[in-house]
Amino acid sequence: MESLSLEINQTFLIEDLAKAGLKQRDIKELSAKVFVKDDKVYFFDELDSKYYRLYSVINKRSFFL
């Protein structure tokens, strides 16, 4: 598994997120792209079909309550 430094406002290729082990979750109530890894939930804006911009990271327990 590849190490990827995830920083707010950085832009990522969808392929890089998958290689880093992030799993996309379909959440119908949100327009954001949501990815989960370990105990974190990552929220991305979709810039186009390949690039996503990270704008928030929260604890998984907080999100899925």
C-alpha cells in the first residue's frame, strides 16, 4: 500500500486515493465524495472526473452516528 500525504486543499487523482487504500462510500444526502480509511472519513469536492480536492477530515465514529 502506497503512503499518501493527505492535506486539506490538496488535489488528488482518484487512482491515487484508491492506491492509498481509501474506499469510496456512496452517501446520497451529500454532494461531496466521501472516502473512508481506518478511523477517518475524508470529504472531497469533485473538480472533474479524475481530480478531487480534499476539504475535510473527521473521525469515522462522528460521521456514522
